[in-house]
Amino acid sequence: MTDSSNDPQAAFSGTREVDPRYRLDEAALDAWMAAHVEGYAGPLTIRQFKGGQSNPTYELTTPTAAYVLRRKPPGVLLPSAHAVDREFTVISALSKQGYPVAWPYALCTDDAVIGSMFYVMDKVEGRVLWDLKLPGMEPAERRAIFEAQTDALADLHKFDPAAIGLSDYGKPGNYFARQVGRWTKQYKASEIDPIPEMDRLIAFLPESLPAEGPTSIVHGDFRLDNMIMAPDQAKVRAVLDWELSTLGDPMADFSYLLIGWVLPPSVRNGLAGLDLPALGIPTIEETVERYAARTGRKGPENLDWLMAYNLFRLAAICQGIAGRVRDGTAASAHAVETAKQVVPLARAAMSFGVKAGA
């Protein structure tokens, strides 16, 4: 990953000195690395990536290699959140299939080493593109990057989970019902002030669930800035941040990607209102067509409901970050800004909920 604090598109927005709240025991980590990471040789230099709002993420550098460490944040956490062990499981399975993920070295479940569970993976060099408008690029470059993004998600959804050892990575059936229930609980656990739109969606979504679709590996947070692109071409080198991955309906994952098209640039870096043909960025319709052709499946048939669901879910995730800001356990300087997005996302979700019959 590109390491440049001055580059707005650097991976995780570059690195900084480790936050004192998340300082690691360097001697203990060095000993663990020597015992569990093949080829490791210190001395070890540790810096923290500026992103990683959910799970603190570190750059580990030695004279001959560079690694990335992802850990659970210390302190009291919401149930089922910050599942770095699940991240390790899924990227281990996918890396063996040649899917673009960072190579995983080892998982540590012993909290005594650095204070919480963590895993270590390879550091992949390339670009993380934070702005969906892709400023400074030619239209053809933008289109190629968006098409590579769509292809990477389609390829993920084509895997048979059982065939790659992930048959027990999620519960079978009732995916949307379980997800709505999960994010309702997460939202309520972090609720600060009542948001009428969220309360209305909490009532509407469980009563209007779509028909059950096929079961695939779903990433859960598939978007452009969760990928490392090759430095000089539109090729995905690694898909990042698998914390929310599970087995479920691929339409949930695909429609989550599409919310980038329906939100304005002022909310979650959206594309709504922009001249996409002039930019070279494919439309939603073109993206659906490409995904369907690559997977051999139909595109989403109930897009308004899916948009309402995904925006509700995203609002709940941001509310969780808001709760951690309140509690003093947020892992990123960007967390306060993320927390401010809860109400706009809830309103956007409700606008699609109304179209879906709420």
C-alpha cells in the first residue's frame, strides 16, 4: 500500500505515530512474529494507519519486509463486532483460490500478547482510491476502474462457499431477516438521540423482506476505497476489510455497492447529480448489466427495498461509531465526521423505504 501522508489517495490515508490508546507491546509482538510468521526477522518498526475506524490497523516494517496488523480495539465492545478472526478465516480461504486479498500469515487469539486478538497479513502495494469521482483521470481510466470493481465483486459471488471450505462461515437461510435484526440491535445499543426515520424503518423492514436468494460469500462493505488497485492499471490487487463478511444473499452485497450512485458527494462520497457519461463512470444500469453477465444471474428486482435496507444498515454502522465516539473508544480521527452521517443516511434510507411501500 502506498505510504504517503500527503497523498489523499494513499492507503488508509497514510500512517502516523501509534495512538497511545492503541500502543502495542513491541517486545511481545516481536517475539510472537518470530514464532508465527515465516521469514520474519526484526528489528520491527510500528506505525498506525490513519483509517481503520472499526479495527485499529498498523504498518509493521522490518529491514526486509512489510506487514499489516489488524486488531480488535481494546475495551468493552458490542457483541459480534470487530471480528478479526472472521476476517482471517475468509481471506485465508480466498487467497488459496487466487482471489485478490492480502496474504494472511497468522492469527493470534491470545489477548495477553498485545491486549486483544489480532492477525498479520502481507502489505500489498498499490493505490487506494478514496474519491469515487477519481479526479485527475481520463474518462477511459475511470470506466476501467469501475468495471474492475464490479468484476471483483462478481467473481467473489461466483464462489461456492462449501467448495472452498466456508460452508459454516454463516448461518443458512433467512439472511435479510437476520441482518435487519442484527443492525437494529446494533443501532439500539448505540442510540444517542431518537431518529424517527430509523424507528420507522425498524418497523417496516422486517415486515417487507424480499424472497430468499442464492447463498454466496458476501463482503459486507464492498466499495472502491476498500480495494488496493495496481499503481499503473485498472487491476484489483487486494480487497480489504472483511470484518462484515458472511454467507448471504449476493444482492445485498451488490446493492450496497450501488448506493454510491444514489448518495450525493456530500454524503459518503456519492455520485448522485454528477454527469457520469462525461466522467466516464458507468451508470447503475450498466453496472447491473456487467455484474449479471459475469455472474450469469439476474440483477436486483427490488432495488428500492435493497437501497432502503443498505442505507439503514450503513446508518446503524455509523451510529455504532457515534456510540464509540461518545464512549471514547473510536479508533480514528475521522470517527466524529462519520458519526454525523447517521441522520442523512437515515433520511436517504427512508426515501427509498417510501418508494418500497413504507
